[in-house]
Amino acid sequence: MVSTTKKIPKTPIKFSVNLNEEQRLAKEEILKNKVTFLKGKAGSCKSLLAVQTALDCLFKKQVDKIYITRPAVDAGESYGYLPGDKNSKMAPYTDAIYDNMYTAYNKEKVDKEIRDGRIVVVPIGHMRGSNFSNAVVIIDEAQNVTKPQMELILTRLCKGSKMIFVGDSSQIDLTNKKTSGFDLIAQVLSKIDLISTIELKTNHRDPIVEEILQELKGL
């Protein structure tokens, strides 16, 4: 008889990128939560922290899958109709997440998890009726998720799962910025245990990015 017992790693997963103190504390908080709203300016490595945390949970057998989604909203330039299957259509929106996974861990291992169906892309428009059990769900560019979409995503949460909404309210690309549900939903749900908002403040890109953001503030 083949054993179905999961082989759980006994030592910490060795990631390619080491977390600083701010990120380490944020990760600890995410692991405690059911839902986390992870905020931060451009260059604060929000997405990298989200995928590192999700991969950690997957490799340690704490979850069975990682689901990735992102609103199909373009930053001022539309791709128009995109041919191909679901993954091909979503590729322009999810490639950045995969790049962060490759930065965080070995590409061959990540690609195997994708091939084996343990890392899955789910368009928001296809979520109706879905149930996310024993999984980490990453919602990237969540500042472009509308209020109704927020409710749709959050109500897919099942036992054994957690959600990480990753966003920056200064980078809303929606035609009507007031339709973003990111800040509002984070504030409304803050009273619920195991739901919290974390903001990363350290810039991990070239130091000039911080200066650029300061000069552009208020324009």
C-alpha cells in the first residue's frame, strides 16, 4: 500500500531572497491571518513577500495550492483582445507574479508546481461558484479590484485557506478611482479577528525611486 502521508520539510525553506526585519514581521502577521491587506508604495516588495509567504506554506504542506489572480485592468494602455486559453489571456497580468516566484525560489521547482496544478491562475471573472480550500490566494494589484469584486473574492474563502490582497492606492488604474474597493473594504473588515492591514515602507529598488515618488506626490 502506498503511503498518503505528506512529507513535511523539517528545516526552514531556503529562499533565494532573505527578508529584512520589516518583511519578516509582516510575514509572521500574514501567517496568523485569514485575510491580509498588504499595502506599500512602488518598490516596497509587496508582491515578492506575498509569493514568498505563499510558497513557504505550499512547500511545508500547510496548503495544497496557490491561486493567483489580478484584475484585468491596464495601466493606461489596453491590450485589446488577447487570443489563447485562460493562462495566455492572463499572462500580461500575472507574469510579474511568476517573476517574483522565480526571484524567491528555484525556477525549475516553481515551474513543476505550475505544471502539477499546485500553482493556478484564476481570472476574477471566472470566480463565481469557486471555492478556495486549503490554499493561499494572492490578489495582486488589488487597488484595481472594485467593491463588488472584493465581495466576490472574499466569499470564496473556505477552511484551511488565507487570502493576501496586494496593492497600492496611489496606483489605481480604474477609470473611476472611487470604484476601488481596496481601502474601503480593508477598513470595514479591520474589526474582524484574523483580518488585518499591513503596510511596507522600505524601498527595495534604486534609491532614486523614493525621490521620484516624493517629487510626483500631489501632481
